[in-house]
Amino acid sequence: MIDPSGDARRSSIAALDDRLERLAGYMERVRLAEYLELLQDTRRLVFVNFVSGLARGVGMAIGFSILGAIVIYVLTQTFVANLPVVGGFLAEIVRIVQTYLSR
């Protein structure tokens, strides 16, 4: 006589084994063991965070420099093209300053 509960038990064990294999594959893909090792080694964790912060800071400085240079270049070209407008604006500012200083 065939035990029906034995077949059900084998299929549930096979399903559980399949889930464990998928979970182990997932953990290998996300490198969970390496991350846990990093969390245990405080000096290495501080060093890695320091280097990544340094890289971010240098990247931001370079990016801001390039962006600032582009903005200054565009504004310079715009003001050179519209020099009469800018000249009138600057003359008005000079007149206001001279009036304020003469008081």
C-alpha cells in the first residue's frame, strides 16, 4: 500500500529545498556575506566610508567647477551681445552710487 502522506511530504520537502536554493542564490548575488564581514571590521568600514566620501566631495567640486564655468561663459557671452543694455544698467547703478556718496 502507498502512503499518500509520504508523497505529500516529499513534494513539500522538494518545494522547500527549491526555495532554499533560490534564497541562497539571491544571497550570493547581493553579497550578503561580504557586507556582514564589512560591518564586523570597523576599521575597514571607516576606511571605505572615508574614501567614498572623499570621492563624492572631489566629484562634487569638479562638477560644480565645470557647471560654474559654463554658467559664467554663457553669462559673459550674453552680456557681450547685449552690451548697450548692460551699459545703461551699469550707468544707472553708478549714478545712484554717486548720488548716495554726494550726500
